[in-house]
Amino acid sequence: MQSLYQILMLLLDVVWFFIIAHVIMSWLINFQVLNLRQPIVAQIWDALIRILEPLYSRLRRILPPMSGIDLAPLVALIGVYIIRIVLQNNAGFFYGF
């Protein structure tokens, strides 16, 4: 069961990294530091969108519309952090104590 706990924590870390990378990359694109006409930038951006859009679309259905502000990444980060806290507080279940 310890392996299951570590795998879940690893998956949450990967999701956290993807969300942070998506947010930073969106800022850089909006401030025209990165250009989507560059093939590698476009490929990375497309991959991040494909990975995170299923999560974001579910959150956007719940969140109220805000004019031009997308709070889905922030809510997703908070959700990942909450899941990490719950798993850490219940780690004894995974370790068999």
C-alpha cells in the first residue's frame, strides 16, 4: 500500500507541474515573450492544453463566469493541494499502521 501512496503523490506532483507550466507559458504568450508560430512552443502549448483542458472544462462549468479572468487553473492548484493534504494526513492507512 505504501507504493500506492507514493504513486498518488507522484501523480499529484506531475499535475501540479503541468498546471504551473501552463500558467507561466500562458503569461509568456500573452506578454509576447513566446510566439505560438514557433513550432516547439506551439507543440508544448498544444500538449498542455490537451492534458489540462478536461480538468479545466469541468471546473469552468462550476465556476461563475468572470469577465476575462480564468480561475480554473487556480482552483485546480488548490484542489491538488487539498488532495495532497488529505493523503498526507491519512498516510497511516497506506503504511498499515
